[in-house]
Amino acid sequence: MYLVTYDTRLGALVVAPEFADDLNDDTRAVIEGADFIWRPDIEAFTRPGQDRQTAAWIALRLGQLGHDVIAC
């Protein structure tokens, strides 16, 4: 499962896996291909800005890869 949201403190979109097992090579490629960067300090990917189209697109792609997604 993934959380896709905007974090006001970071000023960034956040894509966070619930468990490490949720992150496989295909999923990582899709997320990083959308210019998200892994942040080990928060165990999530971030991308500066508040682009709702990007958030919707990444949520859709994660769903297409078989993941449950919470987007807010």
C-alpha cells in the first residue's frame, strides 16, 4: 500500500510505501521516473511542489502495478 499526499512542512509531494516489501524494481522505476527522490530520513519519496496532476498520475500508476493507494 502507498500513501500519496502533499506535505506542507516539506513543500513537496510525498509517495510513501507502507512496508519495505511494497517497493520493488518496477515500482521504484515508475516513482523515480516521475522525478521523485528517496528520502531515507522519512522512508518516502518526495518531489518539490504541489502538482496535483503528478500526484494523480503516480497514484494511478501505482494502482496499475497492483498496489493499493491512499491519496489525499
